[in-house]
Amino acid sequence: MSPGRRFPGAALVAVLLCAGTGVTAPPALASPAHSPAHPAATAAGTSYYVDPNGSDTADGRTPATAWRSLAKVDAQTLLPGDTVRFRAGGRWSGQLSPRGSGTAADPVVLTSYGSGAKPLIEGGGIVDAAIRISDEHDIVVAGFEVTNSGSGTTPRIGIGVGATDMGAVTGVVVRDNQVHAIQGASSGSQASNPSAGGIIVSARGERTPTYYENLAIEDNEVYDTRSYGIVTWCSGCSGRAGTPCGPTSWASRPPTSGPGRRAPGWSYGATPCTTSRRAASRSCRRAAR
């Protein structure tokens, strides 16, 4: 790929890439349940618990009556202030794709509880994204380990956030996650697919111009993605200030070969959105030295 190349089919709006390198390096262990990265449930909502040894016939409202599966979480329509807590050290296979949005004061929160390693969501290369947030707003994803790799070569995503024909999408936060082992193509046109990688945020405005406000992607560790690290892009954005359309950003190439291999950086014209690019950019630059 050469500097200045633009990708067909969509306007690439902001690329914060540490392809195959770390974005930031938070501790490998999950934070305590009520730390700033893992906020407590608000009075407006309900806390639900998920444990690999739980039961989907339980009410999910205490650690002793925790749900078991990702499917049970996905079937629940979450309300403002609701928090879904996954047991630290637990692991789940498939896709976590929650339904329900919060408000600025009472976001929906997906996080962990207990002590130990971050809860692991394994996509296994059979789902497009291990964690998928679709057409939701005011939602926080914090404190997970995420992988999505199998025996195939179809590019996959660790954490995918997407919105279509929603107008302003407010308050999406992706924080303190460890995203790695993401399946990607090693050759051909898909090897540089900006719609695949560690953390991918997209906006599509087929009928309604769609854009993010107060989008934060911070304190995540992203590596061994085989494609891109962190990307935000849009098709049919509104072009207003503070949306996924604006001045020049920067990027670094995918790894030339093998997990974690670093390639020379390059710059090109792109456009940023309201992600916390400053912190992520500093981290990428440090990792590229």
C-alpha cells in the first residue's frame, strides 16, 4: 500500500493504527469491580452477572444467580443504567452483541466483577466481531480480553462498533480492553481491509447522515491483529465539525509478516471523528519507536 491510497467503497475517516503493536499497555488483570474503568451500577439501573458456571434460567441479578451464556445477555434488552458484569477469569466463545442504549447520565455498561484476569470473549474466527455494538448509544465496553481467530483467512474484528442512519450517536466508550489474535488475510486485496482489525468503529449514512459524539477509545491494548489496530471510518457522514469528517490524520502499515511485526509508518489524508485520538496517537507513536 502506498501513501495517499484511498480505499474504495467508503470514505475512510480516521485511522489510529498500531497494526500488530500495542495501543496502550494496561495491567493484564481486571480492575476491581468499582474502579473508574469499571463503574458501579447507577441507581437508575440493574446489575446483571454472567459466569461460565451460571445458569440461564436464573435471574442473573447476583453472583450466586448469574447467567451463563452470551446468548442470554444478547437476548436481554438493557435499559439506561444497567450494568452487565462478567466474572473475572471466565471465558466465553462466540459473539457478545448486546441490545439497549443508555443515556449520558446513565449509560449501559459491560464490564467485569471479581478479581483475576479480564473476562475473555473468543470469537474463534467464526463471527465477524467478538464484541459487536450495533446502533446503540451511551454504552461502555470496559475491561475485556478479546480474540477472534481460527483456521480461516477471512478478516475479522475484535471489538466492532457500527451505526447506520442514526444521526448523532452519543457516548460510546471502549476502554481498558486487551484485543489480540485477530484473524486477517496475509495477502490479496483483503490484507489491507480497513474494515477489519482490533477495534473498528464505523458510521453509515445511507438515508440519514450519521456521526459519533463523545466517542472515546482509550487505555486499550491492541496487538497481533494481522490487519489494522484501531480504525474509525464512515460512509455518508454529515461533514460537520466533531463528526467522522475533518482534517488530516495519520496511520501506520499493517505488519509485513507474522504476528506483531512492525512496519514503517506512513501518513496520508484522512479525517478524524470524536474518538479520544490524542491518547491513542501518543501510545501508537511510542510503540512504533
